[in-house]
Amino acid sequence: MEINLQAHRCPTAQILMNRALEAFMASEATELVISTIEPSLLRNTEARLAGLDLKAEVASVHSREISDKDLQIWQERFDEDDYGDVKNVVTIAVSKAV
């Protein structure tokens, strides 16, 4: 299962992550991949998993620079204020506990 939060920042990014985690835990998928530019979302994801005692964990985290393609897509949907101060897209992989 995969969700790209694009240039959404908190609180919208948090709300979308919460919904994705709920759908993921209710599904038969074994992995949820979240892509985000929100710097606090990794910490928030870990806290959400622990706080709700969900049987899942952050399995890996990767970071890459924001690409021209990302910027092109975001320019149509977001204000530059949403992404102008961010340099990286972080990908968080959440796996269900076995």
C-alpha cells in the first residue's frame, strides 16, 4: 500500500497519515509506504504506532532530494509556501508485525 502526501504539511499531512494507517491496519497489505516532505511526520508516525499499540513498526526510512518533477506537480496544486523551505522527500516504510 502506498500514499504520497506530496506537499501537504501538518496538520493535513498528519490527518492523511492517520487515515492511511487505519486503512493499512484493516487491510491484508503487509507494508505501507508513505512519502512526505513534512519533517515531523516520521516522529508522528512512530508516536501514532506506539500510542495506539498498533502491531506495526517503521521498517525503513529513506530520503531523496525534491526533483523538478515533484516541483512541477506541486506548483499546480500547492502554494510555494508549503514546500519552499523543504529540500527532501522522506519515504517511510511501515511493516506489520509478524
